[in-house]
Amino acid sequence: LGVAVGLGTIAHLEQATTQAVAEPVAEARAVVQSQPAAYVDETGWREGRQRAWLWTAVTQWVTVFVIRRSRGGHVAQELLGKGFWGWLVTDRWSGYTWDPTWRRQLCWAHLVRDIEAMIARGGRSAEIGEALRVEARKMFHWWHRVRDGTLTPASLRTYMQPIRREVERLLEAGQTCGSPKTEGTCREILKLRQALWTFVRHPEVEPTNTAAERAIRPGVLWRKGSFGTHSPQGSRFVEAMMTVVATLKQQHRNVLDSLAAACEATLRGEPAPSLLPPPAESQQLLHPAA
């Protein structure tokens, strides 16, 4: 824009902007903790010389981020709230095992990658993997029909019964297929077998974690371009900006206008505009059972 500005001034303005949106970001995080379903993912980050992780939780209207120097389950609990009682959609990372299996949905996109790895190992492992791939394709076919409105959830439950039986049979067979890696994968998946089918029982839950992977992608690009952050203050700026941008885009609201309004409100000593949708929808977010 042709404006001369010092590097220190940039850092100062980043912190001022973080403060300007602090209340709306805190409100968004509180809303995530009350939602009926959350899609969660994490990716590597750098904070100074320390390794860290960027975490995200995506819900219907709000997406939030935090950066912590841990990939442990306590961060997921902090992000979602220890009282979180919704459906949790994740990969098989052990940091999510604090949530009961019956309340989780494993990401089938990740499972398809596991299946492709089985096929690449050849032999009996490949036979098991190819058969699993056939069943996974059937599953996605019927689920896409439900998503498109051309198949009812009740019909999905019926069609998924033989698919579920065959998938679990193949996983059990895979435990003795002769490939140590495939055997271990099958054992780990079977420990969480109940979480393979949550989307069948609850149509509001998707069978993949694509929403979280898509949301965290800008963070991956940010890390590659800037190599992370130098300090906790920088991490708080990244958390806030990614939460604001992702949430506003989710609701098809103008990001620049909203950020400018938040900064102007702070200068006037007024509350910053909320990141939540209009009042009627906000009430539904805060009280989903209603």
C-alpha cells in the first residue's frame, strides 16, 4: 500500500489485533464445546526453537484453532472442553482415546489410506486390502446418496449391515495375514470398530474428517512460508487470525470488513462484533437440543 512501516510496528499491530478479537474468539471456543459434533485435527508447528502443534476443531458454524507444545490428549480436551458430549470425528491418533469409542467416528479417508498401504505390501495383505477397498467404495456410494438426499438414513442402515459384517470379517482375517504392519493396523482398527459406524447411526455425522483437514491446510501453508512463530505471543496471533478467518468464511461473511470493525470497536472502547451467526442461529448453537 506504499506505507512505510517498521518491523516492530508490525508486531505491535499484530498484538493489538489479537486483543481486538480476543472476546469474539473466546466466545467461538465456548460455542465449539457445546456443539453436537466436532471434527478435530492437528499438524506440526514451530514456536521459537520448540516443536509445537496447531490444532483445529470444526463445527457447523464455528472453527477454532490453538497452538500448543504438545500433541497429547489434554490439548484436545482443552479445545473441546472436558464436558464435551458431542460426536468426535478424528483419525486414529492416540490423543483422542480419552473420548469413549461409541462417541467417536473414525475418518474413513484415513482408513482408505491404510487400505492402500495394505495393498502395496503384496501377498495376502494385498488380497485383504483389495477386498476392503471394494467394501469402502460401496460404503461411500451409499453415504453420498444420503448426503445428496436420494437415499434415506433408514435405507443406509439397511444397506450398511452386510458391508459392516464383511469389513469386520476382513479386518479379523488381516490379523493373521503374514504382514506384521497389516496385522498391527487391523488389530488397532478392530479395537475401535464401534467408531467405524457412528455415521450410520447418526446421519448428522460425516464419515470423514475432511472438514478439519481442509480447515488446517492454511496453517500448513503458513508454517511452510514463515517457519512457525517466534514466541507465544506470535502463536496467539496465529490462533486468533485463523479462528476469525475460518469462521467468517464458513458463514460467508467478509473477513476484512469484520476485522476492521473489531479494531474500530476496540479504539472506541466498545465490544468487538461476534463471530457467531445472527441471533436466531446463535441460540441454536448455544442450545443445540432446542
